[in-house]
Amino acid sequence: MEQISQLIAYSLGPIRTRGLLALIPRGNPSRVLIVYWTDYVRTWVIWGFSGVLLAYFLTSSLGNSYFLESAKQMLAPLFWNIVVVLGLLFVLFGALAYAVQWQNMSSYFFRSSYAFLKFSSEVGALGFGALLGLLFIASYESGFSGFIDYVRLVMGMTLLGITLVLNLIVWWVTYCLHEDVETPEYFRYIGQRKRLLAALCIVSIIGISAISANTTPISSMQLTAFGGS
């Protein structure tokens, strides 16, 4: 038990003393909200939402389900999982290269991991906006007029919450690693401990891979409840 406690304490580092403040960059908190709105919500979420509504309008006007079926593919959970895992793998490769003193390769892998994680946060934001649009369409068509509609709403809101949390974590990591942002204390802590960084990456990869193993590609039938046929 004592060894487990020491391992947990080592993994948490400054979080034990400063709490979640160790994960937050110093500076103006309002800047975080501005960046979140401009780089995440306005750029990707709103366009995902608008794209689904436009596709629904074209499907209804032209009587062709192609537009809405195409818009539903913006959710792409398996693609998001793959991109995140690739980003984490590059972090792991960077930590391993650093351990064997391959500084140039280590820098390359870390830069590549940032690009992958940033891209995955954008893909996730687009999918989150699309999911919002599908839930809006579902409520518009049904008016929540029965028990089944209520169940669908609860399932949809649960999926919405999970999607938001996962994407927010990835976005937060990429934001904190941006060169214009002061690195939070905990990020500096694990950055100086490459073994811990590698271990966290391995645990995250295993977790996301487990989620992927239980995730099926989104088909037209699965999304029929969220906005038309």
C-alpha cells in the first residue's frame, strides 16, 4: 500500500499541493475563454452545427437524403480515436528518443504530437457541433412527444456530455502546450520526468484503445433517431 501511495503521489506531483491550479497557466483567465471561443467554438463547433442544419434543409427541400447522411459523418468517433492515439504515440516516441539522447528526433516527435492533438481537437469540435445539430433536428421533428423521444434525448445528452469532456481535455492539453501560453506547473513537472510522461501516454493509449474496441462506426441506421432518414 505504501508503494502504491508513493506512486500516486509521484504521478500527481504538484496537484497534491495546489490542486487543479497546477493544470492552469498563469495569466489572464479571460484569455482562455477568448481562445476557446475563437479557436474552438466559433471556428469548428458552430460550423459543424450549421453544416448539419444546412444538410437537413437541403434534404427536406430536394427530397434527397444524401446531404444529411453526409453531414452525419462529421461525428467520426473512430477517426477521432485514431488521431488522438497517434498524437499520444508521438509523445511516447519523443519521450523514448529523449531517454536515449536523440534530441533532434525527440523534438520532431513532440512537435508532431502537438500537431496531431490539435487536429484531433478540431475534428472533435466539428463532431460536437454536428451532434448538437442532430439533437436539435430530432427535437424539432418530434417535439419530445413520447417516452421513446425522452429516452433518445437522455441518450443524446449523455453522448453530448461525454463528447464535450473528451474534446475539452484534448483541447486543453494543446492549448497549454502552445508556445504563447505559459506552461502550467504540472505540465512542467511531467515534462521533466520523461518516464512518467511515457507511462501516462501508455495508460491513455490503452484507455482510448479500449474505448475504440467497443465503438462501432456510425451508420445511417444508428443516427436515424437524430434527424431524419
